[in-house]
Amino acid sequence: VMERGGMSGAVFNAAKEIALDGFIEGRLQFPQMAEVVEEVLECLIPDTSLIDANMTLDNVAQVDHLARQTAKAVIKKRAG
């Protein structure tokens, strides 16, 4: 995330928060939180137009929303 820069920090933070919610709610085990974050990063970071977008409040909010939705989908997929 630090090497990639751009919006990758917003993706990481949003995914981490959703993974933590999943852990607190009992849908994830502790080690699975990192796996969810990693999967979200792997999914979204290759989209350079997304990650390299201008740092505006609207763009950060859009990336945050997309990362949260992606993390929720990853958790749901893991639940079977």
C-alpha cells in the first residue's frame, strides 16, 4: 500500500474496517481479516484509473464505498 500510494490507502482502510466488523459479528476468524483485506487490495489495486485518480473528497468517498462493497462481497463469498 505504501509503495503503491494513491488511493490504495483508502482501499486498505475501508477493507480493514469491514473485515473488523465481520470479525466482531462472528463471521470471520481473526486471521481471516488480513485475508479479506488482501483480497480486496488484489481486486482493486490493479485498476490504475481507480487508484491513481485525483485526490478529491468525492473520489476518496467513491473508492471507499467500492472497497467496502468489495469487502462485504468477499466476506459473503467466504461464508459460502
